[in-house]
Amino acid sequence: MLSRIKEDIHCIFDRDPAAQSVFEVLTCYPGFHAILIHRVSHVVWQRHWHWLGRFISHLGRWLTGIEIHPGAQLGRRFFIDHGMGVVIGETAVIGDDCTLYHGVTLGGTSWKKGKRHPTLHDGVVIGAGAKVLGPIEIGAGARIGSNSVVLKSVPAGSTAVGIPAHLVDGKKKSAEQQRHQIANKIGFDAYGTTADMPDPISHAINLMLDHIHVLDKQVNCMKQALQTAGIECQHQVIPTLDDCEIDDGE
């Protein structure tokens, strides 16, 4: 037990630069307290003293703001940063070296008995406010972006973002770079084009920027063809949003 507590303290220092001392961790880290309380409630639950296990976990929820069902299985060096609003369901399984931030839910999508909650393999990091729902698996070393809603399994080493969550791969990163280049060219600060904010407006902006990128390539091809034919093309400065006059109604 003491070796597990030492591991928990060391992992906090490894992952939280705000940690100043062991005494601070022992007295001021609700995630650390919640895990200690869960270990007690989990042992009681395994002995089939279910009411007592739930009551101990209820006290832990009241003290820390973190709700961990006594039936959940937690691995070694598990770190809950900040912790307020974290909910971990009964059949959730969490591997070693995982990290959860505040507002994370490991929930179920069914009222039936049996495996209803996610399985997190080693080294998973889940950002603040993310919801991982159902008996799915999050592969080792995977990352879940803040406020994402994950309904399908995520392969090892992957990054999932959005609502519903989708994997971020090299092609999407390349598309994002192209969008930012076009946005900068026309003088638009593309806040809505980030992959972790997939709302309808940002989706429409992304499609528009993709279309502009295709048109820009076609225009450059036409200019090269005209220059090859000996026809001079006058260069025109593309107007930006700062150059546009806005009618304020006066």
C-alpha cells in the first residue's frame, strides 16, 4: 500500500508542474484523495459488501467532487488533475499511467447489466470535459481532446477530437495547414477552423476555405499557361477584411 501511495505522489510531480511539495499533494489534491478512497471502497465492493462500498464512494464524492464507482478498476500511477466533475462508471477499466482532467465522464450508453463503460489502456490522456461512452476501448497512448464525445473505440497512439469524436490523421493536419494559409492570405482569422471545434459554422468555413484553395491552384495554372503563351498577367493585390468598408448605418 505504501509503495502504491509513493507511486501516486511521484506521478503527480511528473505530470503537474504546479505541485510544490509532498505535503501539498497529501493535503490539497482531490484526485489523490479520491483514488485513496476508491481503493478502500473497491476492496469492500469485492467482498460483496455493496452498500458499504457505495457509501464510502459517496463520501469520497462529497469530499472531492469526484465520483468513482467502487466496482471500477483503476491501474497504477493513475492521475486525476483538478478532478471536479469526474465520473467513472461501475464497469470502467483504467490501465496504468493514465491521466484524466476535470469534467471527464467514463459513462455507459445502456441500462442493461454487464460491461457498459469504457476500457482505457496504458498511458491514455483524456482532456477536460470529454465524454467517453459505452463499452469501447481506448488504445494505449491515445489522446482524447477536451470536450470531445467518444462513442467508438480509438486505436493505440491516436488522437480523437470533436463531437462526435473523429481521429486526427496526417491528411487532416495537411488540410488544416492549407486552410490556415488561405485564411491568412485573405486576411481572415480562422478561429472556427480548428479540429477541436466541429460546429456547423466552422464546418461551413472549412468547406469554403477548401474551395478557395482549389480555385487558387486553378488560377495559378491559368496564369502559367497565359505566360507560356506570351500573354502578360497584371498582378492584383487581394483585398483583405481590413480593406473592406463596413457600413455602420450612418
